[in-house]
Amino acid sequence: MLRTLNLGRVRQVLYIRTRKGWHLLVEHSRNLTAAETVCCQFALGSDRLRELLNTMRMLRLDNAPEFWQKRFNILYSEKLR
């Protein structure tokens, strides 16, 4: 998929099983923009709501402090119930 979208050459793909499910780690040859990152995560099967929220944060990055520009793609360590 990355090659089709001209997003760089894939160097390594790892499937990692944790007690919370499967995770996919894709290492490639260049840094992706925020939009490319969110789109790839969605296309590779990430949670739709998570990527919708990442998209909302990504669209507001221009006015955000540098601290938040690096952290738009939130990874959660646990789910709230």
C-alpha cells in the first residue's frame, strides 16, 4: 500500500501480538506527514473512531504549540470503562 501511494520504500513489517490484540509496525524509508500517517493507519485497519479523532487533531496542528504538533497521534495504554 505504501508503495502504491508513493509513501516510501518498506524496510520491515512486524506483526506483534500483545494481550490487547495484534499490532502492526511498518518501517519505511521516509517520514510521513500527519495526514499520511492517519490515512495509512486507517487503511491498515486501525479503529475508525481513533483515526477520526486523530484527523480532528491533525487538522488543527497549524496553530498548535510544537509540543502538541509532535503528539497528535495519540496512543492509549488502556481503555477507560
